[in-house]
Amino acid sequence: MGVIAILIPKFPLLKEWAYAGFFFAMSGAAISHFAVGQSFTEAVPALILLAVTILSWHFRPSDRKIISKNK
């Protein structure tokens, strides 16, 4: 559902929440692998997906960014 939220047009706040969900899920997965003593290679898939999530969020088009309006 998060992928659908990111791919559909508009709804920038929903997209931010989807990115946050992916970030917390993948960072939690990587930390869990390390916490139970698994090797680094076991955590690589979670780390790759975490990196892809961060890069996708960072390089998203400007029309998909929420701009803060300071008063």
C-alpha cells in the first residue's frame, strides 16, 4: 500500500507517511538482524531497501515535497 501511495499523483502528506513507514520498517529490520547476532550479509537486503527509500525520498520531484510556510 505504501508503494501505491508513493506512485499515485497528488497526496503529498500521504507520501511522506509512506516514506516514513518504509524508513522505520527497514531500519528496524536491519537493527533487528544485528540485535540477534546475525551476520552483516543477513542484514544487506534490509540495508539496501533502506538506502533505496532514503534516495527515493531525497530525489523526489519538487512538486511532491511539502513546503513549510513559516509566518
